Amino acid sequence: MVITRATEYAIRAILYMAKFPPGEIILKKDICRTQGVTPAFLTKIFQPLVRAGIVGSQRGVGGGFYLNRPPQQISLYDIYREEEDPLLINTCLGDKGCCERDDFCPVHQAWQQVRRGMIETLKQYDFARLAQEEQSNLNRLMAGLAGQPAAARHSCPADVSQGS
């Protein structure tokens, strides 16, 4: 299973927005600039999130988007569900009867269990937690860079595949 580019950008944009105070309008141009997404694509990927009440929008000169719920009440699964649900890791999990082996195939049952586990895991990651983890990761990265000589901070590691 690979999530779509739309879902990936939606997750990144919501994570960015989770760092702002609740209800604060974040300018569309700022979300686009920081997340590397075009305004048209951002509008498209936010449409299902607006319909679901996860994101609010304000038109006009100071227009943009805001979170309708606190970040701790928005999970990765909430975004996934609105962008591309149902979570299908195999076509046999589609509509009943799409596979003639539905009723007896033990692999079908395994895929169902894996799907339930993935959904539960995605539900455990809320955007307050993700924003906090991102900040911790950045702090750790900056602390590590601070202890290195300036030349080492700007050099790329050798390509391990070449045996360097």
C-alpha cells in the first residue's frame, strides 16, 4: 500500500497547521510555500477535509485555512480516511463478492486483520503528538549539528553503495 501524493501533502499541511494556536488562520500562500504545494493542489486536497469539518477556510485577502479541531483530536487515520478511504491492502478487501474465495481463504482473513491493525495504529498518531515529535527531532538534529565543525555540517555523507 502506498498513500497518494494528495494524502501525503494533506498530512504535511495539517502537521504544519498543528503548530499554530487553535483557530488561527494560516495564509494559504504560507502553507503552499512551506509545504511545496501549489495553491490549486492545496485547495483540491483540502476539500474533503473541509467537508469533514477537520479544516475550516476563510476567503478573501486575509484568507486561508485553520484547524476546526484541536490537533490532539485529529489523527493520521482521520486524514487518510477523508483523502482515500477505504484502506485496501489487497483488492479482495473491496466489496463483498469481489473475490470468489472470500468465505474460505485464510489469506483474506489475514489481510482483514492487518487492515484493522493499520487503522488502529494510524489512529494512535494525533497531530499534537506528531508536532511535538517533529520539534524534538529538530532539536536533537540541531544539537548534533552544533557539536560538529562547520565543514562537516555542510558536506554530504559518502554514498555507501559505492563502498566509500
